[in-house]
Amino acid sequence: MTLEIIKDWLIPVSTFAGIVATAVGIWLSLRDWRLKVQAETRLKDSAEVEAQVTLLKLFTEIMTIAHARGGYYVSEKAIELLLSQGVAQRLPAGTNVRVKDFLEEGAILTIPVGAAAQDAAIAAIFVLGKRHEVLRDVAIQALRSLCSFKKEVAEPYLKMLESK
């Protein structure tokens, strides 16, 4: 091989090597990009599911308010007093359910919710059902249930949500 032949081949070979290196670099970059897009898609889907679960959890908490239940308080002193007075011994045999009910009535205090908070929670159920497709059927069912004791507030919202 002469120097002239080497010079003639040097440019095409170096050009080919550059093109191959560029193609390999582009292929590796596209592979990494595809993996990142897949990971972002999985992360987005996971975040969406997590957001929906959180939304449903908060929705059920609103339902508690709409049903006029503001939580409860268990009085340990009341339980001690009821048990120390021998309530269980004074009831006829086989009445375990009655003891349980008696303890629940005497020792568990239900915290009431005001009418305004209850009405606002019913309105919030409507708004959430209207805004979020995942909650629409749940909100309709909730408003139907609320119509059994708060019909004047819940029924207009139910009709609007069902007509949408």
C-alpha cells in the first residue's frame, strides 16, 4: 500500500466511522429517551391512581359530615363507672348484646355537626360529582341516600347531577 492509496481511503473510512459512531449514539439516546418516557408514563398513571384514591377518601369524609356525624369520643371514665357498678351482672343471662349496646350508649359520645356544615357538605358532594367523572356515580348514590333525611337540600343537587 502506498501513501496515495491510504490517503484516498482515509476520508471515506473516517467518514464511515463518524457516521457509525453518530448512529450508535443516536440509537443509545433514543433507547434512553424511550425508557424515560415509559417511566414517566408509569409515574403519571401511579400519581393519577393515588390522586383518585385520595379524592375518594376525602369524599367519604365529606359524606360523614353530610350525614351529620362529626366523629365520636369514648369516655374511659364512663366505661369504668358502668363496669364498676356491675351492670353486666344485673342483666339477665344471655344478653351480651344488651351490655354492648348499653356501653355504647353510655360511654361513646357522638359529636354533632351543624346544619350549615351538613348543607355545605351536600353541596360539596354535588360539585365533586360534577367536576370529577370518577365520583359522578358515587355522588349520585350519595345524594339519593341523603334525600332520605335532607330531601329539601339534596334533591335539587341530585336532579342537576343526574341531568348532566
